[in-house]
Amino acid sequence: MLNTANTQEQLQARVRIVLVDTSHAGNIGAAARAMKNMGLARLYLVTPKQFPHADATARASGADDVLAQATVCATLDEALVGCSLVMGASARLRNLSVPLLAPRQCATRVLSEITEAGIECALVFGREHSGLTNDELGRCHHLVNIPTNPEYSSLNLAAAVQVLSYELRVATLSEQTGVADDVDVEPLASAEDMERFYVHLQQTLEAIGFLDPKNPRIMMQRLRRLFNRARPNEVEMNILRGILTMTQKAGHQPDPD
């Protein structure tokens, strides 16, 4: 059974909404309103076209505190610092081998991990017209798809934020968390640790001749999916980095750190 008040506090403290390259300031305000409606407060903005802006304030309709506390970031990596679970909202089911969740499954997973493992989570939303790039999706552990009408699937950015925020709220108020039984007792590797690992991995694979430095993209995307799916914890990440370091030493290559 959940202590609802305590869980809501954890939701506010450990879940961030990340909007990437938002074109219209009004959508930022509307997203802030959707967040506050459902008890979320942490808004991260990656290179917004216009912010702060009067349209954002107007559309926030009283959620001015969410806008005032919003964190503006220069890159997605910066917005994900400290997060060990990253969920990417995707309107299109692309040809990517990334685990796909429905909104309710997403909410259950997020709530389970923030309450049981004490991690931080990011829900990432892309551009109004084109969503997230493949590289940005590659930074996500899971994709979340809102099952809209296939004949008219276009969903406003703030509406998408509202749907996922609502599902988190419902999960919080539920009597059962649906806790996943595979939550790791060791702290999971953070997003920034994962990115350092991928740099180290690519450098090592190029050095031993496994990866073509002129065309590493496809192979690295597949390796990202593999390790994002595995979600190594901090101890496992140290082991992996240690293996790469010893491999580099054997080939007389410098450690990237």
C-alpha cells in the first residue's frame, strides 16, 4: 500500500518533464499548466525558441511558479544529468529496437522506480512538428506512445504532457504500485555516466579495429539500445569502464577521462 502524500512528494522531487526545442512559447505555458494540474513541478527546457515569454505566462493560467522554476538547458544531455530512467515520448513507431510502453505502463514503471530505488526520472518530449531525433531517442531507456486515432494522430505537445502526467497521478492515487520485481538494489548508472561510457566504448572499439571510425553511427546506435535495455548499475558500469580501460592499455590508447 502507498502513502499517497509521501509518494506525491517523491513524484515532485524525482520526476522532471523535459521539452526539447519547443517552437511556441504558449506550448511551454500550457505544458506547465498540465504539470501543475497533476502535481508535477520540475520543468526542463532544452533550447526553447522563446522563453521567457508573455504567451507562456498567459497559457500557464496560474502555473507561474512552474515557469519561474524552469531550468533552461543548452543540450538534452544537460537536461538529463542525474537521471537513471529516461522515457521518450514518440508519436511515431519508428524502426528502432527500443522498448515501447503505453502511458499507463510508463507511469507504473516510473512510480515503481522512484519509490523503490530512489532514482530520478525524465519524461522527454520533442519538437511540435518532428518529435525527437533518433539520436535523442537513443538516450531513452523506453519510448512511450499514446495510442491516438490513426486517422488523426496529431497530438498537441501540452496534451501529450497532460496524458503522461495524468497517468502518473492516477498511479500515485492507486492502492497498488505494481512494483516491478526487477528493481536493482544498487544505484543505477546516471544518464551522464552512460554518455561517458558510450564515448569510451566508441573510442575503444575504433582503436581495436572493431568499429569503422568513418561510419560508426549504426553500430553505436545498436550498442546504445543494448546497454540502455540492460540499464547497468553503478558497480556494473565501473566494471565495464574498467574492461575498456584495460583494453585501451593493452593497445596503448589513452583513457578518455
